[in-house]
Amino acid sequence: MLELMKTVKIQGAATQCYVALHPQVKGISDEYFMDSNKAKASCHAQDADLAKKLWDFSLSMTNLP
């Protein structure tokens, strides 16, 4: 378990850094990346109704209109 946590900690922002800085993905938007590769988002991530519920819940938790 500790070995897994160490790997996750070291590589935790690798994909975000890759997408932000690597010239190979310059100009790419509206894509999902996992392990520094384009990937298909889960069905939950593509669910517009679920996204609306999450948005509304987030607004209620932050007391925003």
C-alpha cells in the first residue's frame, strides 16, 4: 500500500503538467486525459443531468445564487 501511495504522490500531477506544457497537445481542448493519454470519460462524466445536480449541490454548499 505504501508503495502505491508513493507512486501516486510522485506522479500525481504528471498528466496535468503534460497537458499544460507539452507541445504535442498544444491547442487540444475539450478532451479527457488519463495517464498522459487521451481517454474516454466515464459515462458519469458525460451525464448532463448528473452534472446539473452536482452544480446545484455545489451552489447550495457555497451559498451562491
